[in-house]
Amino acid sequence: MSPAEPEDGHAIHCRLDELLAERGMTLTELSERVGVSLVNLSVLKNDRARAIRFSTLTAICRALDCEVGELLVIDE
């Protein structure tokens, strides 16, 4: 899958891959820690998510010890 195209109406990029690599964590491990399915995390990781719950965002940021702005960035 390729990142979302600009015509999707947004330029938000999820840096989940980079943050996982920096922390030596797998997507499966993150899924287990935050209680979010592997499929849903993959959708987010591949910039295909249309929305994210604040509770999910909070859990991911806590598990990765990061701020929202480190996870989600605007990709010009």
C-alpha cells in the first residue's frame, strides 16, 4: 500500500514505523500493549486511517512514550 494521496483531503502522515523502529518494538507488540487490533494499527501505519479515537491515540503515545506531534505530522 502506498501513502494516502493528496486528493484524499489531508496531508497527515503517521510516523508509526519510524517510532517503532526507534524503540525496537514490533507492530504486534504495540497491538498487544494498547489493545488495538493489528489490522487497525496497520491501517494507521500505512496512512489509510480516516479517523482515530483520542483514547487510541493516547494509548499509542503512552506505549511509545511520545507526543502526538511526534506520531502525526503534516507531510507537505
